[in-house]
Amino acid sequence: MAVDLTKLQFYSGNNYLKRSSFFGQMNAVSTGYDPNQTSITHNLGYIPQFVVAADYQNNGIWWANEFCNDVRGPGGVTNGVIMISPSIDSTRFFVIASASYDGSVFAATRPVKYGIYLDS
Amino acid sequence: MAVTDVDILSFISQFPIDKIALVDSITISNPGPTYANEDLQRARVVTATKAHSVGRPCFIRARFRIDGGEWQDMNTILFYTFVVTSFGTVLGNRIGQISIGCGANNVYFRTANGHHSDASGSGPFSYTTFAHAFEIQYVLYEMD
């Protein structure tokens, strides 16, 4: 007798993170000295877990956390890095982009990969 | 009816979950700051790159420890304070911070070490630098 694999259900005594349909890419847009916020709407109705990776230098390297430099903060950031801070509420996922004081990247767009889970 | 061939079982989930693509680690030596003439709160950044076989960028989870100490979350920044002895001023700097990024074929690392002793002199200053070894364990998991 063949086993119908589609009938199988995963059971775990421990919970696991389940991915929502909100896994994708958005742009963080730095417009000047003041931090600039962009967002997407998920409308889950609660505050879910999320993951993010940012291409700080627009070169195909996706960073999982803060881009550390010799001096912390936008004033010490070199190499054309845009600082990106992610956050979330019950309806939207936000990224805040802060410009470097390097005029060459004063206003820039950087891609951000995000993933929103169904678990709070 | 009992399933006798467990090899035919596969994982079916109503919702997709994270799929781990690679687990690896690296140790990076950072000799510490040498900016005694200025920038007492500046850190030395040492970078490294390690190839991976996934062939596409991934999300990352990571932890690190310094000199075999306690494991830290990848977002942790370890601070300390030092004294500018001539003025009695207490300032802060970083013992350690890491950044980790992923491209299609490589994982990229940055470590920051600003750890030094109290600073003597009134400019230029002098201090003893403390080197540290950053051990980073990381997991790559699928973005899509």
C-alpha cells in the first residue's frame, strides 16, 4: 500500500517558526541627514517575529546585523554605508535608513531582504 | 497499517519554515587599536571572507565569543571603560563587535576591537593594546 505523503502532518513538541507570505525585498531610502522610514503592510494583527538582511553598500553582500566600523554611528561610518534599522508593529514592517555623512551617499537607496513569520 | 520504510517519509508542512543551507565557523584575530595619538574611542576593524557552497545569498544567524568566553548574540556589542589618567576622565570603547554578511559565494565578516588600557599622557596619549580572538559560529538559511 502506497503512503499518501500529502496526508502526513508534522508534529513537534516544540513550536517552530512558520513563514508567512511576507518574505521579499524592499528598498530603504536615505534622503538626507534625518532618518527616513519606509514600510510594507502585513496586517497580521499582532506583532510577529521577523528577519532582515540589508545590502548596505549595494554590492550584493547582505548583512545580518550592524555594519561595524572603527567609530560607531553615522558620523563614523565610512565606505559609503547606509545604516538601516528594522522594526515592526501589528500591521506594518519598517526600515529606517540613516545616511552617512559622506556626501557621496547622502541620498541613496539600499535593498533590504525581509521575512515575517506567523509566530508572535 | 505500520509504515515499514521510513525512508519514504518526507516532511510536509502547511507553512514553510526556515531551511538551513550551511553551518560553519571561523576564528579571526584582531590585534586591537593603535590610535594613541588621537581617537581613544576608536576600534580596529579586521575583516575576513570565507567561501560557502550554497551559490546564493542567505539569511544568517550567528553567535560569537571572544577568547573562548561566553557566547554572545551576533548583535551584542561588548563595552568597557578606561581612564585618561592626566585628566581623570572616564571614557568608553568597544571590546568587541561583529558584523556578518552573505553574498552568493562568500560569507563576509567584520570584527571591531577597541580594547586598550588606561591612557596616559596629555596628547599624544599612550596605552597598552589588548588583542582578541573572535570565534564566530554561523548558520546560513534560505532567503526564499
